Amino acid sequence: MSVPYIDTSALAKWYLNEPQSEEFEQFIVSQAAAAISRLGVVEFRCLLARRRRAGEISRKTEDSAQHAFDDDIRQGVLEVYPLEDLHAVAAAGLIARLTGQPLRTLDALHLAIALERSAKVLATADRVMAAAGKSLGLKVVAFF
């Protein structure tokens, strides 16, 4: 069974109060399962630290969000796909293939992982990622 692949830009909306957070929560709780990648785990950690350093969130909010995220992984709410060398090769191919889109490295890696795992749905809050996902035949659920 294919589960939606959630990129970090959308995932942050579940743990932090952002525009479209309520819409993302409605989406995610309606799913039987959801998937992220090991890349998303690292990106989420970085996102929280960056926002704390910028003064956008407190240390308490950072710790609380990280704890909730870790719990969701432990409890199987979020299935974590591995990050492998084959994904880097596929990501480079996607960048070469999608010449009309300014696809960034990490977005290409997310897409490569989602495609390799046969995801049919991509949830994102990133316009470039959404456009790339659509061009690759994924159903995109956008939160921007």
C-alpha cells in the first residue's frame, strides 16, 4: 500500500504553529499512515535549531516539537524511509531531467526517495517541490 510522502516543509506544520497548520493536521490525521525519510529527520532537526537561533521559537518549543516528532516515529505514526546511495544517483537524474525547474538538491533527494518507495501522494509546502512532484506524476497536496 502506498502512503503519502511528507516533505519537511509540510511536516513542520504539524509540530509548529504556521500558516496552513490546521489544514495539514486535517490531512495527516485522515491518512492511515504517512512516510518521511531519514533525510527529513535530519532536516527537521536542522529546521528547529535554525528557527531557535533566529529567535522564531524558544528552546522549550524546539525541545517540545522534537520530542513529539521522535514519539511519532517511535509509535509508527511516521514511517521513516532510509536514505541510500541509489537516491543520490536518482536525484541527480531528476535534476538533469527536470531542466525547466529550479530543483534543489534536498528536494531532488526527497523526490527520489518518494518515487523509489512508490509513493503516489506528496505533501509539501514548497512551490518548487510541488511543481516537480506534479511533473513526475505524483498527486501533490500543497500547504502554501
